[in-house]
Amino acid sequence: PGEDQRGEGDASTATEGQSGSQPMPDAEGERVPGEGEEEEDTDSMDGSGLYSQNEEGERDGEGGRRERVKERDAGKRAARKRNRPSGGTAHHSSSSEVEDDDEEEEEQEEEDEQAMDAWLGAELRDLGRPSWRAVPSLRLREIGRGSHQFVRRVCGARGLVQRLELQGRLERHTGCVNTLHFNPSGTRLASGSDDLRVVVWDWARRRAELEFDSGHKSNVFQAKFLPHSGDSTLAMCARDGQIRVAELSAMQRCKNTKRVAQHKGAAHKLALEPDSPCCFLSAGEDAVVFGIDLRLDRPANKLVVVKEGDKKVGLYTIFVNPVNTHHFAVGGRDQYVRIYDQRKINENDNNGVLKKFCPSHLVSSESKTNITCLLYSHDGTELLTSYNDEDIYLFDSSHSDGADYCRRYKGHRNNATVKGVNFYGPSSEFVISGSDCGHIYLWDKVSARIVQFMEGDRGGVVNCLEPHPHLPGLATSGLDHDVKLWAPTAENPTGLKGLKDVMKKNKRERDEDTVRHGDQYDTQLLWFLMRHMRNRRSQRVSGTHHNTVRGVTHCQCMGI
């Protein structure tokens, strides 16, 4: 690494690497166990397997936790006494009343701390033993056994996830980077931005191969390579509601872009069909789902208008089941995940919905909970859903209508933007999300324990997380104007330093905002105000709309 940004002993802060990619850690220096001796578990974290959000409680025991609480409370009491005004003119309470107040505050703080610890530790399972061990796997590969499965197992290895660190940055955009997508072979990475441009990167060489104007009039929200198109076709959607397609040539240039569909509101997401080079779906804040077939003269076909009763539900996200491509799931401005079957959508029968999922405690919730992102697992058996200012939930897609969630992933904050969520690993072994606190979280999917915690954007919000399709690594982006690349090259696994404090801070801020903003403005009104502000600025600063103010025109603001 060229510049070490970590403090001593702090493995949770990412390290900015050199411009070239760093090699994978090798097995040199590993001790070879003798006969009858147990193999060293090189995929574990110092053999403990207990690094998670309740790591301190598991290591030190309940007694140690109480001692730390007492020490912290004693410090707070001393600070209050130092700051308390002296003399009778400013403070008329008797010493006994002051002591009673202190005791009440201490009791309340201790109760709050215990409640927070209970919340963090709830719904967790034991972290299982690692499924991959480096030394035995390397030995087997050397003699030709299991070599075709080697990379796949490496990509899903917990030990390498715990060694992810920053490798470098891709810098070309002049606005927030809202979308990332690898081509099927993993050799190219497409990024789209508020600057209305799309860049296709040779990410391994840190070089932009192609850059072009998307043709959109407002923030680009997605740009995806269509499968089996020879990387020659990119589908795009944006704040302006347009769905556009870019035709790329082998000479590193964009031949043209054309509009193939138009939503009446912003279009945040596209859903690709895994085996189709010409068909995909789009979803917009107008509640419409379009099926788009590029072979037709009129490519867009309205599949469904998503409703709850008679009320339209604006959409933020859509995803096609990778195994059963007739099924797709959508989410947006209410708490329900809706699954449809393209072959039998009858809007007169349950508004065309095949089945709906929602965490049971959110069904009757009075808060305006939205779904910012959802996706199917690699085999279509699970649905992962991220809620704004709530947690991330995993559903079994085969369950019946109305079934509750199977897993819950806690600790991050999803409030400021329409935040993404993703699986990591070839068999969806991990859950990964950005956070308003500027960190990247990786949870073990089965145990729901955090196994990696990295500092992401300087701008404070990480939105996009795109795992490489075949290698152990990923690309991320957010409010910063660059793309960050991560790989498992750290010498030691993460220590998750500072994780618990950040998780508690996120939870407290979430609870405070819930109380403070119980009655929120209507999101359509907010969108109108933001659009008006943007147009006014564009008129004042003509010709510079590509470099709009990030705080106003990063139009992935929640509900806007």
C-alpha cells in the first residue's frame, strides 16, 4: 500500500493502495501440521469466530461489561459535577436533591445501555465454522483436485471477506456516482453519475476506456450491460424518467443513445433478464412497470401499475428472479415487497399481485416506511430488502403470501439516500450495505453477525455496492465523485474497532429522527420543491448543469 491511513491496531479503516492491483495473499510461511495434528483454521479470525456486534460481551463476559458501564457512568458523573454551577446564586438545589437527580440519571443511562445491548444482541445466531481453509485448498489445487471450484470457494470465504481493504479509486466523474455494474465477464465496469455521463472502465488498469453523454436530462441512476450482447448495449434510467439504450462500438466509442420508454416520474432501477440480450424491466415513481423488448418497433409494454387498494405506490426498486424469470419483485413507497408473475397479471384480481411480504411489526406501522432496494439471491430462493430508517430483512421467496422475514440485519443507517443492498459471494453467503455513517457493513447471512466494517465515502454516504462476478472483491460508490475498489489483501483480519459505538450512534439517531419527524411532508411536494430549486439554479448558472450542487441535486434523496 502506498499510503497507510489506519491507526495502529485499527484494521477497520480502509487503506488506500497503489494504482496497480495487489496480489492475493499466498500460503508461504504457513506451518504444515504433523501427523495426527489438527489443521490450522486459516479462514477463522484468530480462531475465535466471535467477532460481531456483541464482541466485547462475548470476550469479557457480563461482569466485564458491567465494569465498563460503571467506569463510563462514573466519568459522566464527574463531568456533570465539574460543569455544575457553584454557589447559591446559580444553583439553589440542596445537595441531597442533586444526589437524587444524579442517581436517577445514572439509573436511566444504565437502563438505556442495557436496552441498546439487548437490541444489538437480539436475533443473532452463532457464527459457524469457516467453510473454506486456505492451506488444504491450495494443496488440493496443486494436485489438480477441485481446481474448478477453487475460485468459487475463495470468493465466499469469510477469512478473505475479513481482509478486504481499499485498493484504489477510479476518478473521472464530476458528480455523485449513483450506479455501478460489471459486465458478465468482469473485465469492464460501467458507472453513471449526476454529471449525466456514463464511463466504462478497464478497472484492473484504473483506466477509462469509454466516456459518453447519456442523453438524459437529469441524474443517471442506473447503467447496465445487457447480457449476451458482447458488451455492446447499455440500458440506462434516470431522474428524468427516461429509459435509454446506448449502442457501443468495438472502437471505444458510443454510436448513439435512444429513448425506449418514458415514466412520468423518476426511474431508479432496471431489472435484467439473465439470459436475454434484448429484454429488461423498468420501474418508476409513477408506479408503472414497463417490460421492454428492443426487437420491437415500440419497445415499451406497460406490465402493471402497482397499487395498494386504489392508491398508486411509487417504485424505487425492481428485480427479476434469476431462476424463474417470469417472476419479478418490486418495492417502493410503502412497506410491502410485491411479487408478480408476468404470465398472469390480472389487475382486477388482487391488483395483479402474486404475493406480498412485509416484516410483521411494519404491517400496521404508522411511520412512512419505504423500500429503497431489493434483490433475489443467486438461486432465487431468497429476497433481500432494505428499508429506509429501518433494518435489512431476508425473506424466503417460496413462502406463502404474508409470510414474515427469516433474518434481520442491524447496525447501519439508511435515511439520507435511496440506498442499495446486495449479496456478496457466489452463493450469496454475505449481505452487504452502505450506511449514512459512511461505512460499509458485511453481515454473515446465516448468523446475521457483522464480519467486516470498512470506512467508505468521505462524503459520508455509501449507496452502491457491486461485487465482482468472479473474483473476491467489489466496487463501491456514493456521494463522493469517485469509484472505490476493494480486495482481500490486508495482512490481518479486521478487528471491527469502533463498530459497537457506531452502531449505537446510528440507532440513537434513527430513534430521534423517528420521534422528530413523525409527521413528514408529502414526498411529491418535496420532489416539486427540489425540482424548482434545481431549475432556478440551472437558470442562474447556465451551461454548468453537469456540476450541480451535490446537496440539492443528488436526487437519490429519500422519498424525493
